Amino acid sequence: YGNAMPGRTISVNEAMTMALRAIGYTANSSLLVGAWPANYVSLAQNSDLYDDVAATTTVDKANAAQIIYNLLTVQKVAVNSDGTTDYLWDGKASLGIEANLLNTNLGCTEDEDVILGADYDYDDAIINITKNIGAYGTAYLNSDDELVAFTKDSTALTGSLNAAMDTFTVGDVEYDISNTANTYTTPAYIKNTVDTVLAVKATVGGISAWAVGNSDDGDTVTLNVDLSGKKIKDIYSVVAWKANDADLADSDVQEVITEDYELLSGSFAETDDDVIDFNSFELVGVTSLDKIAEDNVVAIYTDGTDIRKVTVGTEVIEGTIDEINDSNDELTIGGKDYDVSSLKNHDTFSATDVDADGTFYLDVDGAVFSFDGTASTDTYGVVKAATAETAFDNYKVKLYKSGDSTSTLYLAESDPADIDWTDSTVTTIAAVTTGALIGYSLDSDGDIDAINNTVKIATNGAVLKSASIFENIGIADNAVAFTYTGTPTAVTTYDVVNIADIEKGSVLCYTATAPAYYILNEDGDVAALFVESALANVDDDAVYGVINSRTATSTDGDDVYKFTGFIDGTEFTYKTDDRTNTGVTGHTSYGDFAGEFGIYAITLDATDTITKIDVIAQYVKDTNSGWINAATEEVVTALASSNTKISTASGMFPVADNAVVYKYDVDDEEFTVGKLSAIDEGDSVMLYDTDGTDADGIADVVIYHEN
């Protein structure tokens, strides 16, 4: 109403209106659709004026400055009396240079078709370029040729390539990256903002290969692309971030920042006035450096000289681990799923037990970085493998634990001499080899910090007198017994049984063919036994199923297989604990059973990891599971009683009315769940009794295919 009211605050809507009017828009513009303020808000959103503006109702100095900065590169317009709106150009429109406040009012020059981080870097800029690093577009330079603004002509997508290298996945959205001619522009590859590699990969596949060593999780990168719908038409740059350091902040974190201009192992760039240059890095997770507090999860990303990005995780939760997935990269805590932080050099929770409770520190993405509380209660295990990647750095021990699971653990120290070997006859890392029974303890990160239990070799002729007495030594109430088949160095044949399962009066001899070991606890009682499986009287713990596929993969850096198929009519996907399986009849390793017409005995540990797959033999009544009618498929010659009696050339066989049935597709070599009633004369079948010691010759599993 003609009153400027200079003392009154203004709303964000009013600020956006003022900004757009400053570059030529008037209320009658044909580009303003609808009533105020929605018409101006919509246009401001389309012009990116809201970028980095806080979600508030009124405008403070910081947001006002941000809106003005965002406005500098927005194309100016002229509105005619009839509302027709013309875009303005700097020079001739055919040159494609948009007129804006920078080039028409502030005297800036343009440099088109450039990439931030490749063509212009921090030394060239007086603005913070971290957020837009790798972007393709137009640079605006002042009279000193310093970068003062940038407009993007590319779209940034952060995700990962699929195995076939034809899809780039961002969250749940898939973008088509297939380009059979490989006509993508050879992109700039930018690591930690300024490590630029321009003469690099000529094909899309190179993106995935490059990410392995240059991004936090070895997979995720940002592509700056020319995007049309879900189709990536061109790639201008590939950006990867890998933390140079990550840790919980110390109590003196603010003192170090303010006095030394340092954070963790990195240093901040300084201005000519010898203060921190806040335009030289991006801060994610908190609004300012003074908000970083003790026990925040801090990660720094440097260019070898200065910190270019800082991420800060502030969330801390208390709880108990409900589940740990097979890959040890996802936890369920208090019923909620959490990823394990990719900032860790290796898996923090590979050795932590379900039911462990304590304090969990989350990184900026809400993934669990560190854990302070109860570590693994498993203190005994059998070594399946031990390897050092470089000298003793990242020395890892693959351990079969008393919880009937396998974990890959790391030494807490880079030099084994720094590990506590107190009271141990295994005094060097060289003795921690395949087949060794060890006691160990873990630090709060789940790393081995001590191997401190005495390992004894059983005296030749020593006898297990009872579940509580071994020779003249007592056995702890919570003692665990490990068994092996063959020799201790056969790495796939370990099992965990109760001491009570070992036959009383057994002679635990130390011989070349059947060695036996035990560990004493602090009270001098037997805490762990390691004996051949023939001494243990335990039931077969295998399950029976069909296998559809086998693929090679890895878990915690170990080579394993992933099998899919059906067990008891339910689809499964399980991984093995390695790629050997000497227990398979007629095989020296995990054979490719995928798609073979047959039922297999599958042994799983407590974490649903496959430890063995056996080809099963003909059943023996009251003794073991196996096939009934013939070793190979037979044609059905007759059916009776709702298919609960099936005749083949081998005879007539009873079938349980609730038998699990699988139908086999001969062409696809794949099983699906079938029905007993669907089997017809002329189909080929194999019948199985999988009741173990209760086997009675009645088929409870049937596989068939149509001829």
C-alpha cells in the first residue's frame, strides 16, 4: 500500500518475488501461472532460486545472500504489455549466451562447456565448488579470471553400475547406460575433488573398475550426465569420494579446530588473513564446525594438501543386536535395520554376536561406524585360513567359532608382536594356521587383541571319562567341542557338538592320523576340545533340496559361492563359507550342481551359511536318507491312490500325501514347486526318503519332469 515498512521482516515468498522482479518479471508475465504467491514460488523453484536456502518462513541475512547469489545466473527477461515474455541474450541469441546479472551488470565473462574440478579447481575459484565438483556447464569469471559462479548443464546421479554395465542404479531407480557404440565422451575422473585423471577409461566398464579403489564402498560414484528421462545420453565426469581418515571425535576436537585449523589427520586451507577458508570445503551433517562434538563420527576427504569435505554423524543409539546378516554389513538393532558404515577399513561386526548390547555410533548416512559394549562371547575357534595382505597390515584370520559360524577377524595391531600372547603356547602368528585350535579375545571393534589361552596336545591314550572329567582334568560347564572329519587341516569339515555327544571312554589319542587338542581356562578346566568327528554321536543335520543356480561371489573378501534353489518347498539363497567342499562324494570341491536333476544334502551352520553339499546315496531303512526308486530318473508306469503310490520299472513305491514336490524344466534346467496331483504316467521321477535314522522307505520328496 505504498509503505515500504523497512523494519519488518519479509517472507521467503516475498523474497523470491523481489528477486524475480529484479531480472524483469512483472505480475502480467505469461510465465507466471496462477495466483500469488504460488506463481512466483513455482517459477523460483524452476529457476533453482531455492538451492541451499533454509526451509524457513522468513528470510535472514544468510538466506537473503543465498537467494541473491542464486539469482546471478538466472536468465533475464523482458515482459511486454500483453504479458508476452522474451528471454534476453548477451549479444545475439544464436550464440546461446544467456543474459544475466553476471554478464550484463557485473562485467563477468563466460567459459562454456567446462567441468568443475577438471577445467577449474579450488585455486581458480573464490566460491565453494565442492558441492558441484564434476559438474558440466558454464563458468563465470571476474576481471581477474577468478571463478565467481557456475551454471550446470548436467545432471548429477549418485549410485553404482550393475554387473552387466548397462544400468546405473540410484536408490530404487534404474537409468539406462547402455551405449553399444561406446560413444560417451571420455569423462573426467575426479577423486576427492581434485585428483583428476583425464586420460582414462574409454568404456563404461571403466567406471566400475575405477570406483573400486577410489570410493568409500568401492562401488558408489557420482556421474554428471546428459539425461533424457531414464536414458543417460552422455557422461561428462565421474566423481568418487574416499575418506582419508575417519574416527570418533576426541574431547579436544574444538580446540584442535580453532587453534591448529586441523581435524583428525587433515588441515584446513587458510585465507590470506590466516583463518580457515570456509569456501575451500563442504561440511555435511552439521551446520558449522563448532557443532562437531566428542564422539561424533567424523570423516575427512583431502586432496593431499587440504581438507575438501567433512562429514559428521551425530546420532548415537543404545540397543541390542537382534540380527547380523551373512555378509556382516547389516545389523538389526531393536527391530530396526542399519547398514555397517563403509568408512571402516573392514567389517566391525564380523566377530560380534547377536545379543551383544551397548552404544552404537552412526555416521552421516545413519550407518553404524563404531560399537562400544559387549563384543563377541565366542572365545574359542578353529582356524580355517590366515592371510596377511601386506606384511602384517590387515592380517586376517578366518575362524570357525563355537557359535557354529564362520567369521573373518582381523588383528587389532598391525604387528603381531603387539598382540597379547600371554600364557599361550601359540606364541607367533606363524602358528595360527589352518587347523589350529585357539582361544582369543576381541576389542570393542571386533578385532583380535589377545590370544591368551594355553593350547595343549592331548596325551597319547588320554580318556574322556565323562562330560565333566577328561583324564584327571575337570571340564567347564560351558565347554565347547569342535570336531573334524579327515584331518584338522581339511578346512570344510568342522562342526560344533556338545561334550555329552562325545562317546564316553573314548581314547583321544595324539597320532598323525587322529590328533586331539584342548584348551584350559583360567580355572584350569577344559574349555574347548578338538577331536575327530568319529568320536561324536550326533544326528545328521543336513537339509535336503534342489539347486537352481551357483554363482561365484565373495564375503568379507573371501571367495565363496552363492547357491539358489528350494528346501522343503521354500526358495533359498545361501552362500558357502569358501569354495572348497571335500565332503562331496565324487567331488573335490563344490561341484556345479545347478540345474542337475537330483536332491542334495545341504549342511548349514547357525548363520545359514552352507558348509557342505553332499550327493546322497540310496536310502537304508532306519539308517539314512537317500533315493528310493533308482539312482537315475525313471518313467512313471502307473499311478494309484491320488498319486501316493507311484510305479516305475523298479517297482511300486509309497509316497507321503504331504510330500514336497518339485517340477523340473528340462529346457531351462530349473526347478519350481510342483504338486503331487500333477504327475502323470509317462513323466520321469526320482523319489527320496529324507528322514535320516527314521527312514522307512516312504518318499517325502519327489522330483519329476514331463517327457
